[in-house]
Amino acid sequence: TVGCAVVDSQGWCAAATSTGGLMNKMTGRIGDSPLIGAGTYACNLCAVSCTGEGEAIIRGTLARDVAALMEYKGLGLQEAVDYVINERLDEGKAGLIAVSNRGEVAYGFNTIGMFRGSATENGFMEVGIWE
Amino acid sequence: MGGWAITIHGGAGVDPNLPMERQEQAKAVLGRCLEIGIAALRSGAAAVDVAELVVRELETDPVFNSGRGSALTALGTVEMEASIMDGRHRRIGAVSGLSTVKNPVSLARLVMDKSPHSYLAFSGAEDFARAQGVETVDNSYFITEENVGMLKLAKEANSILFDYRVPLENTCGTSAGSVVTMDSGMQMNGLPISIYAPE
């Protein structure tokens, strides 16, 4: 799976996710990536893209939950991501990336690693795999 | 507002024995795609355009599981899926079951922009792709030698669905003949962690 979450200079957020799914999957299987609210979500507060075991991500409605925690509970971006990874996701199943409308980036995962990269307007840039 | 920001991923669930060469290869692709996104944002591009642009680049590189290099079904075919969401007006587009569309994320974008629907799948999505004139390729374009080997290993190792790619012999710390024997002690989904490779 690959994905991208972006906030532009106007503060608008967007997310996109694309995947081939699981190796050896049954034909006709639908994963989380195309399911808005599960593997992908964006609103006026944040944008989120998920990766990992689709079935676990669907069960946890991970992407929308990040936005909901910010919207209803007033959590910050990283706080919301951490909550979803720690409280809503089965152990060892997935990860996600996110941006906020304030120009923040965040990520979280409970797999061994996650291929990821981030950059912000103030010069921060990072590419990583492991914790 | 806090300025622009971008974050990308190339999958979760990485073999801890992934060779340094493969790690560097993946990081190079991530860095290149990040730079593409940064350049677009600096030029004032909208978030939704940047998200599509960057995911297209990631789809085109066989290092990760999407577009070229996608995971294979049990029948050895490719069924890809993608979605895009513009937070500005909560506009969405999604596609599933694609077998010939070179860049699924761009078809998802067209579903969002050019159809009255949110989600098209399988033959309907393929028909829509042709009606929109998007670039299509033979299914074999997406199937790489590496993925054929991974499917073979997945079938040999277990009949369950694999979440992540099974590493090829001598690439990611396992081999075809010892898929379930190289157990470092950690398990994922009931299988040794050593058999898992990047999604």
C-alpha cells in the first residue's frame, strides 16, 4: 500500500491511498484503502492514510477516528493518532500517516516498521522505516 | 495557518531482516516522491492535486505494493484499489477491482470529479476508465517476477491470506524452502515474523 496526506498553504487537507491488497487474497476481496473513513479520510481538520491489514483497519475505522478525536474530543494530531493506534487497532496490524490543517505531520504504527516520509514548510524533512 | 505539510507511506509491516540495500532502495523512492510533493506545494498546488500526484509516483515504482508490483490474488491476477478525499468539501472518489488501469488513484480522482458517484468497482470501474480515456495497460504490466515468487511462497507457506509480502530467497532473511522454520521468536498473525516483508 502507498499513501499520501497533504495540507496546502491555504490550510486545505487531502489524502489518497492506493494498493494491490494482500498477497494470495481471494478475488473480489475489498480492503481498507478505498473505504473512506477506514483507510482514507480528509476533512477541514486533518487528512489520514492507513496501511497494514485491511480487515483490522476496517474494524477500527482508523482514519475517521483520528479526525473524530480531533473534532469531538479536541485532541491534537499526534495525540489522536496515538490514541487510535493504541486503543483502536489490534496489536501488530497496521499504521497510519496524518497531517493537520495547522501544518503538523504525525504517524503511528504497531507493526515492526512502516515505510514513511514527511516534510513541512519550516524545513523539517524525514524518511524512515523503523520505530 | 501553519503552512504546508506532506507525509507519505509505502506500507507497514517490514521484515526486521530486510537487507540494507532494500532499505536504501525504499528510502530513495520515498525521498524522491517527497521531493515531488514538496515542489508542487511550493508552487502553490492544492492539497488534493499533490496527493494524487505523489501517489501516482508511488504507484509507478514496483518497490511498493500498488500499481506496478501489486500483490497478486490467489489466481495470480492483480486487483487494485485506491481512493482520494478532498477535505475542502469532503469530496471523495474510490475504485476497486482494477486490472488494467495504470494509475488507480487517478481513476479515483475522476470518480470524484467526473461521476455522480463515490465508488466504482470491477467491470464498472474499468468501463468508466475507458470512457474517461485514462491510460490502461495489459494486466501483465503489474505482475513482476518478484511478486510471482512471493505468491508461490505464500501458497507453499500457508493457505491463509498474507498481509505482507513474503520475501524471496536471499532477499529478506528467508528462503523458499524454509519459510516457516526461520522463526526469530516473534509472530504476526500466527506466523513467524521472519516470513514477512514489506507490504
